[in-house]
Amino acid sequence: MATGSGDSAAVKIVWNERQKRFETEDKKAYLQYELRNGGKLMDIVHTFVPSSKRGLGLASHLAVAAFNHAQSNSLSVIPTCSYISETFVPRNPSWKPVLYSEDLKSSI
């Protein structure tokens, strides 16, 4: 039985397809991406969480939403954003198969 406020459990991430980003409902925290290679690659270029909302796991929630989207749409992810490449993927190695293969980068 879970009790308490548990803000992280109530986090809802919205896909804003027009602006190419995943964002919190209040639009204050977001993950920005660009589509490359005819829409087959999702290049995650920036993750932003305002200082007032840091420490709540929002960046991770945003990343999971983006990786789930990429996986369900057969996209490969390019982790240009330093948070994704240096923090999220090392902490969540199960997402490595979704990453764009280094061997294929020269063909972009």
C-alpha cells in the first residue's frame, strides 16, 4: 500500500510532436529532439529541468518517455544531450539497444 504525496508517481509527460519535444504538463521541464535520416533517427539534443524542479527525477521521466517513443516507432536514438549520454544511459543500460550504432555514424 503506497501512501504519501509521491510527486514522482504522478508525473505526466506529454509528447509535443509539433515542437519536437517531450515535456511536463506545465511545459517547464522538457526534452528536445530532432529527427534525422528521413525520420529514422531521434537525435536528443537537450534536456532542461528548471532549478525549482530538480531532484525529482523529471529528466529521467522525460528520457524514458523519449526512449519508449523511439522504441515503439522503430527509431534509433542519437544521445547528443550530455545528460542522456553521460547520465541516463549509463544508469539505464537496458536502453543501449535503442541507441544508434557507432558503426553506422559515418553514413549520416
